[in-house]
Amino acid sequence: MNKSPSAKFTVYAMIILSYFFGVVSLLVWLIFLFFGSINLIDFKMDEITRFLFNTGLCLVFFIQHSSMTRKSFHRWLAKHMRNEYYAALYSISSGITLLVLVLFWQESIYTLAAPQGIVRWLLRAAFFLAIAGFYWGTRAIGSFDVFGVKSLLNHLRGLGPPQPTTFMVRGPYRWVRHPFYSLSLLMIWSFPDLTADRLLFNVLWTVWVIVGTILEERDLVASFGDAYLEYQRQVPMLIPSSIRPASPNSANP
């Protein structure tokens, strides 16, 4: 099916923006997690104002990210735009809000802990262990449309939407139901220099990940029914309960 030049321009623009903000924000976020605050602009705030400002940055990202992952919001927005654009719009919006959070984050002058020696090296090693875990988890899932590009290209070519991901448990999903969230928490807490602002960041993101995981579980139960309920009974949500993996009959969304 041939698309008009304006439709093609819109699709390719969305693809470019999705890749740009998705990849750049991810790289900047990883730099922030490993090296600490980028401190792009120091607004010269006092500690209380700094605390409130940083909290606000996190809340903006949390609200944007969590609301756009809810099926109810997806159904509402589908009334105003084509469904094929949704995943790319989500990638662009999340990338922008994450960049704003990281680039404008205000560093505290107070350092609460800065372990040295073997503890510091173990924390650094944990970060790279988490990176390896992400790679493992991605391989276990197989191909997935993280930036919404497949949906847009299928739309441009007149094809149907990509096939939904089947529920299969493999790789790290045999130990925890949400390994990417578990690994994100490991990365967040692996930074050795615990400043006051970094403690705030760690706590806020930990609470958000836990709450977001619980909300996501509701959507997964609604999508996969009894298969996911059985998976819940056999596999922990975020923290492995055994060094031996579970062997559920069904598997990972």
C-alpha cells in the first residue's frame, strides 16, 4: 500500500526521533548511574530547594513513564492517534523526560558514604554484572520493538502490526519475573559515592520500580490469565529466592 509523502515523512521523522531520544537518553542515564551527577547546570540552590527540585524531576518522569505504560491510557490515546505511532511516541516522551531529569539533576554538597578498597570494586563490578544481565535478558526475550520502529515500518508498508510477544519463561525470567527491574535496582545502588542527592535518587527510583512492577503485574494477569498466575506462584517478583531456577510450564511476556 502506497503512502502519501506527508505520511512517509511523519513515519520516518518518528523513527529518527525515537531512535535519537531513546538511544541518547539511555546512554546518558548509564553515564549518570556509573559516574554520578553530570552537573550540567548548577542552579546554586540550598539543600532543601535542591531536594524538592530533584524530587520534582523524578516525579515528572515517573508520571509520564507509568501513565503511558497503562493500558487505560493507551486506549484513551488511541482515540486521538493511530495505534502504530504509540510505541514510538512513548519512546520519544520517555527519552525527553529522562534526559531532562539527568541533565538538570542538582548534586548535593553532602557525601554520606564513600567506601574504598574491595567494597568499592565490588560495587563497580555489580554495575557491569547488571549490564551483562540486561544482555542475557534481551537475548532470552528475542526480538522486541523497544523503540516502536517495527510498528511504524509495518504501517508504512501496509502490513499488519507485529505479532504480540508470546508468554515464555527462559533465561533470567526463570529466577525472577521482572529481571530488568531487578538489574536496574542493582545498577542504581551500585554507585559507591552516596551523596545526599544520590540517596534521594536511589530511594525514589526503588519505590517507583516496586510500585510500577505491582501495577504492571495487573496488566500481565489481565493479558495472560491463569498462565501468569501460575508463574507468579512459582517465580519471585524481583529478588531470587533460590540459586536454582524455577521450571514453570509457561513463560515470559
